[in-house]
Amino acid sequence: MSDRLSVARARLGRVIFDTFRSTYDPRLAAWLLLRSQLLPELAGGQLEAQGSEAGAGVVTLGVFGVWRLLATNNRELARCAAVFPSPAAAVEAARYDQARVSQLQLTAVRGPGSTKHAWVLRSAGVPVMTTARWYESSGEASAAGRTAAKVFATANVVDGVSIGTASGRRSRVLDRTT
């Protein structure tokens, strides 16, 4: 007989946080382009930066904050619908949305082409979380949205923020204050 295999703890998805240095960051532009196709009502919105106070902590190093939901294989499953004025605001929103994920309603969205479909999770009509990619059918998109909601409900919220640099590189900075 062989020894009994141990049951390893199931790996969970992760919620990670990114920040952008300015409205001209190419990653932010790509983020906003997808969001404008999914949520045209948010396409013309202005982004307002939050001023950082000296010595207030690591999370004030960036200008805007967003959160992303990653699967156990690091594939992006979803992203927040809003771009927050600071990374700290993104962390707070992710924790709040995670606590009420069972109350969110799934909506299928048709993209700019006939084979582009997506999903959005809303709370009282307000977009909270969106797809990170396009799907070929609305059924596939809806199934992906349901899966993302299940993963989000149990995901680990990471302590740290990815800070963009002037060169375009990103570094992860740990901050226990969030």
C-alpha cells in the first residue's frame, strides 16, 4: 500500500491593485478603452487625481488606483469598473464589493463586433466589476461572469500596490496600512 496523499489547501484567486502615475499612462489608456466599449455611459468621464500628502504612506505614490481579479494561474478574470482617485480607495472598494458579491447582478454586454460579447456585474444598476476580455458568445460571457463572481467571493485581497514608474516598469510595494 502507498502512503495516503495529503490534501493540499485549495488555491484561491487573488485581488491585486495597480496604480498609474498620470492620465497619459498607456496602461490606463488601454484600461479606459475596454471600459468605454463595455460601459459607454462612463466613456466621457474625467479622471481626477488625488493629491498625496508627504509621509502619508506607500499607497499615495500613485495617482489612480484599480483592482484586478486573478485566477490561480494568474490569468486576469475581471477588473473593477471604476478608476479610483487613489490606490487606497481601490483597496477599500474591493473589500466592500467582495463582501456583497452575492447581491450583484450579472448583465451580458454586446461589443463593437458581432462576435464580441462581455459581462458586467452591477449593484443597483451601477457597474462594479467588468470582464477583462471579449468572448465569442453571450452564453460564454455570462458563464465567465458567474465564474468570476464565485472566484471573487473567496479571493485573497493582496496587501500591496503595483506602482508604475516613469520608465513604464512596474514594481510591487507592500503597505500594511490598507
